[in-house]
Amino acid sequence: MQIRRAWAMPDSCTFSISPIRQLVGRYLEWGGCWVDPFVRNSPFRGLMHSTNDLDPSVDADHHLDAGEFLHLYRGGTLDGVLFDPPYSPRQIKECYSGIGLEVSSEDTQSSTWSSWKDAAGDALRLGGTCISFGWNSGGLGVKRGFEIHEILLVAHGGMHNDTIVVVERKEREQMKLF
């Protein structure tokens, strides 16, 4: 596993951050069937097989909940997923409120992220790649059959949280606990 640290100014547009844009670009050069369930204003939109954003004003192929969108690809049909969800319950509240949706306590529970991760894991084929972004290095995780290949820590200085980018490959099918 490769771990690298870079410094860049923070930006709410994740892919505008130079070291992140470079890393993602390197993986997308390989081609394949990639999707972005949280596309917003991504400069990679044109390289995606399909895009999604809950906000109906965003130029995207679909305007579904990310889990619903990823379920369109269930059964391991994708080569890659860019997984850049809201990083915290507060960010979910801001995203939903910004487009006039009510936010329930259920929407801000950790199960929301888990269900999105389950759907992403199910949509990726064996050998498929997930590039996830957030404030932790959890990624999709071992229980979903993923192995970390690369981590990029992007420090932003001051009191800003680092943006943590995790590149994982699906090495085996999801573990069944029961």
C-alpha cells in the first residue's frame, strides 16, 4: 500500500484540489465503466459512464439517492466508482436543505453511509476500483471485499480537516456475517 501526503488549499469542490485531481485523472486514464453517484460540478463528468446527483439543478444523468443510483448497477457491472459523499451529518443537512429537502435523523446516521458503501461494493466487479473521499480512511472496507492500494492525505493547513483519498480494489465478494 502506498501512502502519500500533499498540501493544498481547501475547496468544497473536491476535484478542484490539484493533488486529488491528478490522482483521479491517473485512474480514469485506464478507461472502463465508471460512475459518480455524487457528481456535483466534477470536471470528470465527461469521463463517466453515468452520473448522479440528488440536486435536480445539477447536470447529471440521474437525480436519485446515491444508493438507488448505485443499485442500477448491482451485481458487479462497474469498473470504477468515484465515491465523494457528504463527509458528515452537518454536510448532509446542508446538502438536503440547500435543495429544499427535509432531513430526518435517519438521514444523518452512520447507516446512511453504510448503505451507500454496500451499494457501491455490490456495483463493482471483482478487480474494480473505488476511489473514496472523506475525513477518514475507512473506504468501502475489508468486509465488503476491498483492499486498500493507495491513500492520499491532503492537508489544508490551519484548523481544516485533511481530505483523505482511499483507492481500493475489490479483491473478493462481500463477506456474509450470518
